[in-house]
Amino acid sequence: MILQIKVKLHSNNPRLEKIANNKYLAYLKSPPEKGKANLELIKLLSKEFSIPPKKIRIKTLLSQNKVVEILA
């Protein structure tokens, strides 16, 4: 499954909101340095979809518009 996720940083309330089919808006608390925001996104997706973090791949690491692959 491929997801498109727009990331909003410096949020006080980290959460994931569905916008459309396979499109989400992720509010993250972590800063965009040293991969901290990407790790937080992986943890958030892992919790939301009840899958292990190792099954989540972020294809666009340096952009706020993420393409994420969830492996079966």
C-alpha cells in the first residue's frame, strides 16, 4: 500500500488525519533534524495501522510531502 502524507511539524498534539483515500495529514512534534521527524512518523503510522515499524518505508526523506510504502 502506498500513502501520500503531508507533514506539519512542531505540533503540540501529534496525530494522523485522513484527507482522502490513501492521503493523510500528519502532525508531528519532532524537529526535522537527524531523521527525528521521520522516526516519529514511522512510529505514528505503526500505531495507527497496527503494523511493525520495519514494514514502513519512507521514499521521500527530505520533503514534507512524503510517499510512504507499507509492506505486506
